[in-house]
Amino acid sequence: MVRAEDHAAVLKIWAKRHRDLSRARNQVVCRLHAVLCDLVPGGVSKRITAGQATWILDQAEPRGAAGMARWMLAEQFLAHPRRIDVQRRDVLKKLAAAVQASGTTVTEIFGGRSRRRRCGARRRPRHLPLPQPRSLRRL
């Protein structure tokens, strides 16, 4: 028989794995962007998609051994987010199955307190005025 503590442990494991994969993906994408900026004269825009990165690599003409090494490194970095995305989807499926198997909701297992309350955030005191946009502030 599986206890609620066991369900909570399983959910924590899969949630942590998903968070770790998301962080790893972000790290790889940042590294890919940095290599592409070094590879392309003038750099690339701040936000690029995987399709744009592929197009940039197809259009890039590496110069010299260092340029070729950057191109090969960018090609390797481009494969990593796709692999991590597949892993994240698998983890989400396992997490959904674990929630279903627990027979309850996640808030019932971990406690129904909201994130705001757990972090100690408080409401704005009613006697203080609402913040105003810069355009309405006095000089």
C-alpha cells in the first residue's frame, strides 16, 4: 500500500527533475546564443528561435579554424535543447501520472497555502495610496 508521504516524495522527485531540466535547457540556449554572436559578424538579436538558429548556422560562413570550431560547437548546442525538451515532456507525463495515482490534488498533498503566504508576502496596507505611473507623479 502506498502512503501519502510516498506520493509526496514521488511528486517532489519529478518536479525537481523538471526544474533541473528547465534550468539545463536555459543554460544551453544561452551558450548557443553566445556562440552564435561570436560566429556572426554583428551578432544576433536577443531572442531567437531554434529555427532561426538553424537558419543562421546554414547561412554562416566560418572563417578559419576558430570559426569552424565555433560553428561545430553551435551545431552541437542546437541539438541539446531539442533532446532536453523530449526529456521534459516525458517528466511531465510521469508527473501527471503520479498526481493521478495519488488520487488527490497537489495542494492537498503539499498543503493548500498559497505561494504568497508561504513567502511571507503581505498585502498593501489600506491606508497607503496606490502607486502611480511615472507620467502622473509630481516632479
